[in-house]
Amino acid sequence: MRRTRATQATTPPEIQKPDEQWRQELTRQQYDVLRRGHTEPAFTGRYLYAKGDGSYCCAGCGNELFRSDAKFRSGTGWPSFFQPAGEAAVELRTDQGWVLRRTEVVCRRCGGHLGHVFRDGPRPTRRRYCINSCALSFKPVPPDRDPSDGPPASLGQRPRRSRGTPTAAGRRPRSAAALPRRRSRLPVRRLPPSPVRRPSSRPQGSTSGARTTPATGPRRRGWPPP
């Protein structure tokens, strides 16, 4: 991980905690990025290819930073946005850690390091906020639901319906025994016809010079034995 050397904040952040408390609340990677200004390896972030609708908040304080409608695929290896969620969401500082002069993006509420902003983004802002995934936490947008429908059903279960109540089409549900049986559409395998045995051309009872068995053929000389 690379470390930035940004200037100090012009205004102190709203949330100030001792360094030991940040170590307990954050993971090791989140602490290195948010509190020490490191950068996670490219193409390893959790939200690099995320496409869900919602808000991206700070992993340290929960401040809303970016929204999913401002996210785009830049191909740089980190999640990119063309604008923050609001003007007071992030703060920009001058970073002098590299040879090139860059602009650091930090959370205005807790002062955590988020990433950098560049001037090669899409319209309408022409800005690319390159943010570390471990510095973010995603909050999806709940689906729209009518409050008059009552409490939502538990996950993985369908609402039960009594047998006597008609369905939406006005018909009562039929039992499994009343449903017509469907014929199987599997192809019928037919066996080949058995071979026909042709009768022998030899006439019955003819010996044709061959000896027959004692039970069926003519009696020979000296038969039966004494």
C-alpha cells in the first residue's frame, strides 16, 4: 500500500476519536486506508464492479459520500464517481506524496482518507473520484412498498391463502385430484420385429442316408440290445 502526504485540514472534523479507538472499531485494512492514508491494491476492491442502487457511505462514520447513479467504470482498478453526494460530503486537500501533485479526497465528517480526484472523468463534471473500496460501506435503496399492505412477509415465505377464497381471476383454486392429467410427451420406443423362422425344405421323416435317433428313426439290426 502507498501512503499519501496531504496537507492538514482547514477545519477540524466533527468526529474526533483517539487512535486506539479507531484501531478497535476498524479492520486492519480500513485503519491503514482511512487513518494512515494508504491505498489498497488495484482490482481487489469489493465495490469495483458493484451495480446496485444505493448510497456509498464512509466506513468510519457512516457519512453519505457518493451515490450509485454517479458511479462509472473507469478501468483503473478502483471504484470511480464523477461527483459526490453533496458539496459538504467530502473535502479536498493537496497531496504531495508523489512527484506529481495530486488532490486528496477525505471525509468531511471524520477526516478519513478516501482516495484522490482527477480531471479525466466523464461529463458533466469532468472529474474522476478514485475511491478505495475498503473506505466505503454500501447501503442499498429499499424497494418501494405501499404502507397499506401491512408488514412485509418474512424472507423466503409466501403469504398463505385459504381454500375458500377466490383468486385474483375470480376462480377458486382446485385440488390436485381435480386437475386433469397430462399425457407424457416422451417418445415411444418401439422394438424391432422378431425374425421369422422359415420352415426347412427337408421333408419330414426323411433320413437322407443319415442315421436317426433310436427313439424316432427306424429300428436297426440288433436293436434293442438283448
